[in-house]
Amino acid sequence: MWVGYRMGGGISYFHNNQARHYTAGQGLPSGAITSIARAPDGVLWVAARDGLARLAGDRFITVGAESGLPLRRARHVLFDRSGRQWVAMQGGVYSRADQHAPFRPAWPSGDFKNISLAPDGTVWASDADSYFRMQPDAPAGGAAARPAFAGSDMHYDRDGNMWLFRSGGLERRNAGGSAGQQQDLSGGLPQSFFQDREGNVWIGSSAGLNRFRRNRLLTLPLQTLFNHPAIAPASGGGVWAGDRAGALHALGTEGERRSVLSGRISALYRDPDGVLWAGNDEEVWSANAGRVERYSLPAEARSYEVQAMSRAAGGGLWVSVVREGLYLLKDGHWQHQPPPPVTMPGMGDQFPTSLADGGNGVLWAAYIRNQIVRIADGKTDSYGVEQGVDIGNVLSLYRDKDYLWAGGERGVAWFTGERFVSLHGRNGEMFRGVSGIARTAQGDLWLFGTEGLSRVSAQQVALAQRQQGHEVEYERFDAHDGLLGAASQLRPMPSLVLGDDGLLWMATANRIHWIDPSHITRNPVPPAVQVQRLAIGERRYSPLPGLVLPKSTSSLRLDYTALSLGVPERVRFRYRLDGVDNDWQDPGTRRQAFYTNLDPGDYRFRVMAANEDGVWNPEEAQLAFSIPPAFTETAWFKLLCALALGLLLWIAYRLRMQHVTRQLRRRLEDRADERERIARALHDTFLQSVQGLMLRVQTLIKRLPPGSEAALLVEKILNQADEVLADGRNQLNGLRSVAAWQHELPRLFSELGQQLREEHAADFALIVTGQLTALSDAAGEHLYHIGREALFNAFRHANACRIELELGYAQDYITLQVRDDGRGIPEPVLACGALPGHWGLIGMRERALKIEATLDLWCPPGHGTVVAVRAPAAAAYQRRRSALRRWLMREAA
């Protein structure tokens, strides 16, 4: 980039992050630099206050009298398409065909400030007020030079449009056009011109900076403004327009073509035969091939404006008049139609807001409050909310070849043949205040409402009609695209029509706009994205590589923007923070990203942007940053916390074990004290009393005759008493110590069975299956007492001939069965589970529960009684403790 300085002179050259400066010492003419140009051969030329120079190697060489130039101020230098060099000097313009030829004065002569090259190759020069077309030589015949344009400076944009600077403003001339358009400008003195990469034109003026961009919605260049114009398509292209105060105009994209008739107009309608109909508050008239026919409104309808019109079958015309309702004009006569049977309380003056020809003699009429009426063959069908009409006041009806469309204050709907279905846009868009609907040959649906002009593609329309409830994608054109005003919400309507030339025409309060649906101006330049800053509270950080944030940072804000100057209000973004976001976030047009609850680590923020036409930039802007952990967030701190927690748990465990040990020791001591107390009580009372009884019985024996039957019987009773006393002492010893039941259970049952066999006339058998396994003390004791009680019951009460006791040692359980062939147990006892006043069966069940065993008791018919006990191995067998368990239980032991 070459930069010339007006204050003090000099030139700077910037390339590859390096700068080189040229001054008068390198041959550059002194004074302000006014123009820099590069020749077709690549040589750089400079116009300065003190002359013209070219760059040769590392120095500038002044070009002056030896080349035919006067030693005066140089103002401008340029090269045209043929390679001819032009120089504007103080006092005149000079040119030469090539660099080897001398300069010669150009025509016309004069003191020109600057020169410009037009896209067509012509050269223009300007004095203080006017532009002249320059020629290398004067024309034959000595014709006088005449200015072509008024202006002090001239610029051309890439589209070939001319921008003329004037002391009083700015004028723009379209490429190939002759008429100029005055442009609004802040400040009366334009000074500088620039066109950016997106095609926007920037004008610097005496009061600031002005931006001009291409409008997609073009406004007709008219000298006068309309007063709520009504529009209708003109045959062959263009549009008819008229309003309440002016005449009927034929308009085209270039502006007004002609004015046809004078008269106030509140509604326009072109029928399928090309006849134009107009209406106001006095009459309805038609214009066809220069022939005008007028029809005065009925007396009761005069002073009320015509709202809408539509063709009727048989050559008539349907006319809606405000307040009076619907009329049929046929053969010059008016026929008032009765109001439709719609329920609108308090609305006696019902009239259609819009009419549409449904074909085959069908007329569609729209009303306020969600009402649409179909009239055919004298029959009227009404459609309301129950039939899907939920768009508020219906403002417009439009029929294409496939569907009838209705637009209203709260949306748009189409008729399926049975009911109306509402159209919904993305993000809940309703398309409000739609008073104009059109559908192009490509199938795109265009809606003109209070929020602007909306385009729904044919594909989206088809998808919405196939999938009810589908939210369509749409494109919106509004004030950013050149729209001035909004669609009418009362009359005239429709506010949007499709011309025969394929252009869409729309009317606002005082303007008429148009757009070519097949050639919409697009911005193909993707926006450049930039991350501006990172903010933590009030502290801001520049987006530098290797950015390290303060420790313990958890919340931050990222500011970003996109360098798109066409319609910056529509630039959309998407971003993601690697390490936090799993997918791209869509903030819409917001230029900030917020993140909270961030952990220490490395992050990379990425952001992309799309311009107003959805063109995304191929390269995303990135910012890498890191958040170092505080000491409390490091792995060492977490490890220390884990160790401290483990230590606390170990201390709590030790304290708990000590507490449990004390409780267990206290319980064991209490139990031992209780056993000793019971033992003392048995020894001091029961056993001593039995011993005293035995001594008295022995005294009795001495008084009996020796060898007598009574003496023998008493002797036998004494022997049994000795055994009871021995057993009592054994039980007393059991209270004072814990018995060992390793393998004693079969022996104890054998001895008990033999003893009972001697006392009772019954056979006894002991059966042991499986491999004998040591039992726990509790299991052995409880199983012994259950079996002992069962044997006692069998010998004493069963009246059995054979009694069996079977012990089964299995791997997973141990079983105990006592079987007899006696008389069994009565049904009431089995049902109750115990004999009233006796506790044997109850005690057996309680002991079984102590060792998690099941006890079953049944009496097979004719086979005596069976008592079966089944205890799981985990509760019955002794288990060797593991080393860990022995260590954990050492305190309790």
C-alpha cells in the first residue's frame, strides 16, 4: 500500500509488515501529495505540489519541461484503457500516447482540479463546478467546449454507477442512465469516496460519514408522493397506481410512464380479461383499450368507499362497499346481496374486506373476526375458528392454481378443501398483518405485512402442506432492504401484486416499491470475524496468543464481532468453547458469549459469522486461553483432602470400635452376672431341695423291708432322681460356661433315645447322613433342645411303636427330623400351632427362628407325626474367620 501525505508531503510504502518512507531527499517533489497511479508497465507515478515524478528503482525522477510539462502544481495523474497518460496540471490537462512521447495540451483547456476515468473509457475533467469530456486533440471546426455535468468531483463504483460531488450535495447516476438522483447526505460538502469489498459506498462529507448500500426493495423514483395508493398489475408489465387525491398512473421500474385519468381511487382491480376496474366513494369505472365506462354507486352506498372488487360469473362484477356490504354489478344494474349468516355481535354493518374469484362461479369473501365466506350458486358456506380460521381480522384473499390463501392480522392460512390450516414460521413467526399475498411461477410464496415482505420457498410451502405444524424457513425484507413504511391494514388492498413481467409490486402509505424475485441482490462476501476482548467482571483482556487468566476464574465474557458493513444488523453468529460446549451455540445476532462455572484448564473459543444472505465465513476466529488452578484446585490438595478424610474415617472407626467393644463387654458381663445369679439360685434352692428330698426318700427306704417290691421301686426312683440331679448340675455348669457342640449332637441324641426307650415301650433309631461338621454353639444347643422336645413328645404322647431321629449334614444346610408311627397330633392343635397351656411347640419354633431355621410339623394319615427342621449352613456350621475379619473383630473378641 502506498500512502501520500498532504501535510508536509512524502510517501510511505507498506509491504510484508515493513515500511519505507520517501521524501524530497529521494527525488520526490516537495509539497502535498495529491495523486498516486500505477502505469500499465508497473511504474509508479506521483502528482505533488511541485510537479510530477515517477519511481525508478529506489529514487523518484521528476518529469517536467523535457517531457512537455510546465513547472507547475500537479493535481492528478491517471492512465486510460489504451495506456494513454493524463495529467491535470495547474492551468490545464496534458496527455501523451506513451511514455516516450512528449505531453501535449488536451482539449478543452482550462484550470481543472481533477480528472476521472469512466467505465466506458472516457476521461472527464472538472473545474470548480462542471465536468467536461476530455479529448487528446481539439475537434475539427473549433467547436466550443460545453460542460456535460455539474459537479466538483466524480467517482464510479464497481457497477458503473456515477457519483457526482457538488457543493450542495450528492448526485447518483445509474450505469447507462441519463437522469440523476439526488442522494441524502449529512453535510452539504462531499469530500471523499470509498467502496468496500461488499460493494457499499462510503462518502465522507463535511458533517460525517455516509454509507450507501444496494437495496433489494427498490423505490420508484417519483416526483410526488402518493396518499395510500391502490395498485393493480398492468398488462404486459408494470403496475397501475392511484390514490384518493391524484390520478391513475401507469408505472414501471424507471418511474412514471404516463398519467391516464384523474380521479380519486380507493380500490383497483384487473380482471382476467385485462380490464382495469377502479372505485371510490361515488362510482366504479372500467378502463379498457382507452374506453372508460362509469357506474355510479347505489344511492345508499354513496359516500362510502369501495373496499374490494372481483369478477362474477356471466360478466358481472362483485363490489364490496364499506359499511353497506356486498353488491353485484351486472348489465349496469346493482344488486345488493344479503349479509352472510356469520355471528358478529354488534356488527350490523358487515362488509367483505377482500374478495377472490374461486373459479366456476365461486366467490370467496373475507370478513373481520376470523370469518371467511364461500358463495356459490346462491349457497353460502361460512368458515370460522371451528374450521381453522384463526388469523384475526382477515385482510386479504389470494387464489393460485392449487390453493386459496388468506392473510390476516395474526397470520396466514390456506384452504385444503375442507378447512383452513395456519402457516407458521421458524421460532414461532406468525406473519402478522398480511394484506398482500402472491405466488410466483417458481412456487415461492410472498407475504407483505406489518413486519415487511416475507419469502417462503416452494420447497418449504410443500413441506408445510405435507407436514401439518411444520415451521417454515423464510426470508424477510424490511427497512434494511429499502422498504419505506409498511403494508396497509385497512384499505386500499391488496398491498402486494405480481406483475405480468414477474416483478412484485408493493404499496405502503406513500411509496411504491418493487423487487425482481428471480434476481435478488445478494452479498457473496463472507464476513471476517474477530474476537475483540475477554472480560472478567470489570477487567478486560486483549485477545493475545497464550492468554493466561487469573487463578480461580470461573465466569467470563467474550466479545466478538464480524466485519460485515452491508447489513450488520442481520449478521448471525455461532460459537463454541472447546472443553465446555459439545456443539455449536446459536446466539443469533448477539455479539457476546457468557460462560460460568469454568474449571481450571486450557480452552479454545471459536466463533463464525454469516452475512445477511447466510454466507458463512470459511475460517473461524479463535482465542486460546488457560485458567491455572489455585492450590485448592490442584491434585495435591485433593490428595491431601482424601488423606485427611481417610484419617478422620479411621479415627471414627477406632472410636466406634472402642464404643462397640465397651458395649459388648458390658453385655457379656451382664449376661455372665445373670447366668451366675440363676446358677446360684438353682444351686441354692432347686438342687438343694431335690437333694433334701432324696435324703428323706433314703430314710424311707431304710424303714422298708429289704428286698421288697416297694424298696426296689423306691430305689429305682432314687436312681432316676440322681440322674435328674446330675442333669441339673450339667445345666448349671452350662449357665456358667459355653458348651462345645463340635460333634456331640449325635451322641447326645443317642443317649437320650436309649434312656427314653428304657422308660417307654417303643423302639428308637438314630440315623446320621452326610459328613459330620462342627456346629456353632448356638446352633448345636438349639437343635439339641428342639430334638429333645420332639423325642419327649413322641415317647410320652404318641403311643408309637417306633421312633426315628435323622440328622442330615449337607454342604448348604443341616436337617433334623423326628418321625414316629403313633397316633399323630389332633387337627385343632396343628391348626393352632400349640396346645393351650403347653409351651413345647412354641419353644421349638422360637429356637428355630434363633438359627434362621424352618420348622415344619405334619401328620401323614396313618403314619404318625413328622417334625422337620432345616437350618442354613451359614447359621448352623462354624466358619473359620479370615485374617481381615479376625483383625477387624479383635477388639470385640
